[in-house]
Amino acid sequence: MRQTPAEEHPATRRRTSARRQEILDAAAELFAARGYHGVSIEDLGRAVGVSGPALYRHFRNKEAVLGEMLLAVSERLLTEGGARAAQADGPRAALDALIAWHVDFALAQPALITVHDRELDNVPEAERRRVRRLQRRYVEEWVTVLARLSPRTGRDRLLAATHATFGLLNSTPHSATGVDLPTMRALLAAMALAALDAACAPAG
């Protein structure tokens, strides 16, 4: 009789998890390069060295691959960003931590950023709503920190500044070329901090 996931040996669960992640990583690169509709299940299978139908042991269809990919990245941004902000000593350190985290992520995962930007509308509606909720919570982490730094600045201004800063940080699929990673990391962090400081400065 086939074992349920809960009954599988821990080593089997680890292998299954590693294979799923391998599929998700390959899918991110393919979707970024060709677009979601330009990639087939057979393409995904070839990318990880299995037949296309073998992928159905891990994902029910291509939509499920995309949905899990974008949910996972949204959860990761929120969980790690929130943890780093919570551990920081004061709002300035929390902002520095959020910027450093997002810069590191954006430099390491340009394909995921591209897929998220282009393909969210191809995610089934229920998963898309979950992704949007996670995104709003992540934005709120930043706005909350900024409000502590600048309590007299209106929330709408802080919200607009946060979204604009994300646009800057998420430019890495196009901007992170021609310079080494440490240089790009420092440049993005400095630009993000300058933009947010300007948003928090008194208007006029």
C-alpha cells in the first residue's frame, strides 16, 4: 500500500522536498526566460532530467508549479523580513535590516522577481489572493518601521515610498549587470535608504 507523506521515511521526505525545490528552481529560470506560456511540462521535465509526466508525482499541473513558486517567495520575504526587523535594535536598525534582506534576495533571485512581475495573473485565483495578502503584509512591515522613524509623515506617503523603493530594489534582472555583486549590493542599499529618508523628510 502506498504511504502517505506523513508516513514516509524522513530521508524519503527530504528527497521529495529537494526534488520539488529543484523543479521550482528550474521552472523559475524557464518561466523568466520564455514566459509561462512558452514552457511546457515536458520542458520542465527535461530541465531536471525526468520525463514530463514524472513531474505529476510532485505537482498536479503547471499552474500548481507557478502558484507554489510565487506563494513560497511571498512567504519567504514576509517571514524573513519580519524576523530581521523584529530582532533589530530600534527603527533605524530595522530599516537597515529590511533593506539588506531585500537587496540580498533581489540579487540572488532575479528570475523569481521576473516571474512574479510578469506571471502573477496566471496563478489560480485562490492562490493569487493569498500572494496579494502576503505582499500587503510585507509592505506593512516596511511602512510600520518607517512610521516609527517618522511619525509625522502621512501613511499614504510612506506607502508610496515603500512601493517605489521596491521598484528600485526589484530592478536587478535589468540593473545588476556590469558591476560585481558587492558593489551592486552597496549601491542598491544606499539608493534605497536615500529614497526612504527623502520620503520621511518634512515636505516643502
